[in-house]
Amino acid sequence: MSLVLDPAAQDLLFREARTANTFTDEPVTDEQVQAIYDLVKFGPTAFNQSPLRVVLVRSAEGRERLVQHMSEGNRPKTATAPLVAILAADNEFHEEIPALLPHFPQAKDMFFAERPVRESSAGLNAALQAAYFIIGVRAAGLAAGPMTGYDAAGVQKELLDGDHTPLMIVNIGKPGEDAWFPRSPRLSYDEVIKTV
């Protein structure tokens, strides 16, 4: 095999990793979340714009506000996961570009002056960062349960603001009993990879 990553790490991050549907009650600490962020913040985004913003839902009151906007099948696991993260795109990310792209600060106004352009770019690049975040959760020895089954407008109004668009909700923790559904098939190499 031509991969340089240790096979055990490959399994942890990809082959054996699954979307968890139940979790133990073991807490997820701020230190674990900090370690996850400190790893995944290096993933690339266009113009280093880094538009992902994460809201950690820890309080009972915050959990109640979130759960009411989850689809019926996602409510129980969101109510009981040790930690829930709302991953959102910051549509005003361009304000940070002078600090994040010091060799080309004019990119802020040159490319991102218009809100629709920012929203499109923020959505794509924050989605990339969300994928890095899930892999970071796995690298921390935790399981992630990413979900898009929720009322996005409700979550935005209840827990975010008009400048932040929710992308997904991620339950995080140690996998609980019967945490995994059977693995679904994947497309083959030849179905995905083409050479021209």
C-alpha cells in the first residue's frame, strides 16, 4: 500500500470510523475540543478564509432550545449526547481576511465585498472545515454523529444570528450501546475516478 499513515490511524480515521447514534455519558472536555481545533485549523480554505464557527451546546437550556428544532429521529440522540456542536458558516468571514491573509489583505474587498459571494464561499469552505472537524473528533478517539436533519431557520434564529448559516449538527462522545447502523455500500474506484 502506498499510504504513509499508519494502518491503525487509517482505521481510526476512516475504515472503522462510523456515524455514532448512541453515546456513553462520559463527558467531552474543553481540553479535548481545544485539541481537536488545534489540529484541524490547519486544513486549507480558499484565501485562508476559515469561515467555520462552532457553537458548543453544553447547558440543559441550550440543549432544550436546540432539540426542539431537530427532526424527530434526531431528537433522542441530540438530547443525550455528551456534547453537541453546531457547525456554521460565518457569512462575515471577510472581516478576518487582513489578519488571516496578511500578504494579500486587499482580498477582503477585492473578492468578498458582496454578501451573495461571501455566502457561497463561506458555505463551501466551512463545509470543508466541517469535514476536517469530524476527522479531528475521530483523531481524539471520540465518535461523531453529524446530522443535517433539523430546521435550519429555527436553529439559526434560536442559537445563531443572521450572519451565521448552520451547516450541520454534530453529536460528540464515546460510542454507546448499539451505536452503529450497518455500514452502507460505497462507490468503487472506477465509479468515481476518471482519467482524461
